[in-house]
Amino acid sequence: MSGGHLRVRNDYLEKACSGSLEELAARLPAAVEEDGLHFRAFGEDCVLTKAGITLSGEEAAGPEGLLIAMYAASAVDAPVRLMPLRSFKELPNSMPYQGAFTANSEAPLIPCVGAIQERRESIWAAFGGGDNPDAPTGDFSFTLYPLPRVPLYYIFYLADEELPASASCLFASNAMDFMPLDGLADVAEYTAKKILRMVRK
């Protein structure tokens, strides 16, 4: 993590930890243990303290650490309303970033749709997600939780003789109660990167 990123991460951590530990634990939500607040983030065990963030026991020294701190500073203690689903372009003020969202969060998954289908149960297990039996369309669909209150609802089509494969990433209707717009876009991007690492092992 660059010095600039680290300063921004620590600024978010300071804001997140300005109230009581119990209040922060409720917002995330997280389990309060002696060494910090424990929850799942980006498919890994996360521990957050005033001094830093670890993922799977290692310092979160990349963009994921900054996003976790941003989430900790932004999230509210309220239920997630998954439906009606919202595409990125339906989120307020997202128009200038739609091309980048598609290029970074959806398009990279398309060459691996078949492998994602084969590995979907291990992906669900890592992210605490599961199948979407109510999916309105697609060959398969699932929801992942890269952050506890930021579900990502994926719809995939496999390639056939007429159409290429496709991947769509949708958000909960109240996603922006828990993360600002730029953070949501980055969460989707780094979730896609983690999915690709898992299917390419």
C-alpha cells in the first residue's frame, strides 16, 4: 500500500473508531474479541483494530484494506434490502463511471464463466454467499458478501452457438447506505479479482 493509501485508510479507521467499540461492531457487524473486531471480508477472515486491519492474519496492505476501512466508517446498523436489485448505472451519479465499472468488475469474469460455474460452491463458501433460486434470468446466479452488508448479486450466461458468455453484477436497493459509490465500484472490482484467483488455481 502506498503512503497515500495508508494515510487514507488510517483516516477512515480513525473515523470508524471514533465511537464505542460496541457501536462499530453492530454497524459492521462483527464479533468483539480481545484482539479486535472479527468478520469476513473479501472471502477472508478479517480483524479490525484502531491500529490496522488484517486479512487471513496478514496486514491488509492493498486496496482491500482501504475499502474495509471505508466500509467501517460508512456502514450503518440497518437491514440490507436486497430487492429490488439495482445495476451500477441505476445508482445515483454513476454515469461517468459506468464504462470503468463494466471493464473492471464484469468483463474480466466473462472468459471464466464456465470455471466459475464449476467452482461456485467453493466461491460461496469463501464469501458466505449462496445460490439465487429467485434469479429472474441467466444460466446460473449467486450472491456473495465481500463485506457483511454489501451483497453482490451475480447473473451469468454460458456461451452457446448464438451468444457469447456474459456476467452481470447487481447491488442491493439500499447499497449506498453502507458504502459510497466509488467504494461500491471498487468492492465489485476486487471481488472479481478474488473470484478469478480462486478459479485459476
